[in-house]
Amino acid sequence: MKYLIAIHRPLGWSGAAQQDEEMTGDIDVINDEMVAANVRVFVGGLKDPNLATTIRRSADGQVSATSGPLLNAQEYVNGFWVIDVLDEAEALKWGHKAAAACRGDVEVRPFH
């Protein structure tokens, strides 16, 4: 089963200012562990949500783009992993490791 592990950060969090060498090393370790366990499908970090472009479709079918994030939220997804594991218990194990490595909250969610 494939799962998303999404790293959530508070608005204003700056990886450049708040991610030290120890955290970077811990994230490298979990990445290496995922590769060794053959569970990592994809991993990626995301830039500040203010750099996003939102594309909306109106009720009449028109599509338009605007600068900025879709949601006006106090937290945002900073990065994520897609993993392929046997079950939810294994996904949650990786989620715990991700939260510890990233020093923050993560959300573990299954794909259809």
C-alpha cells in the first residue's frame, strides 16, 4: 500500500534558518533507511507556499491562475515522502521516524 508522509510547518518557518546540520543528518538517515528497506517511492521538499500559483476552475468552466497558495492557513506542507509498505502499522512506524527526524508534525495518509 502506498502512503503519503507529509511534513507540516507553521507559517513563517524557514528551513534555512531553523534546519541545522543535526536535523539534516537525521533526515538523510531516514532517507537512507527507506531506500535500504525498499519502501521509498518518492521524496521532495517544497518551497514557501507564497511561491505557489493557484489554478481555479469556475462554475462556468473558466480556468484562471492567481499567485499564492490555495489555502489561507497557519500551517503548510513543507515536504513529503511517498512510501510503499505492507500495511498502516508499517506506514505509521515510518511516520514516527519522520516526525523525529524533521522535528515537527507529520501526517500519514493512504492513497486510494
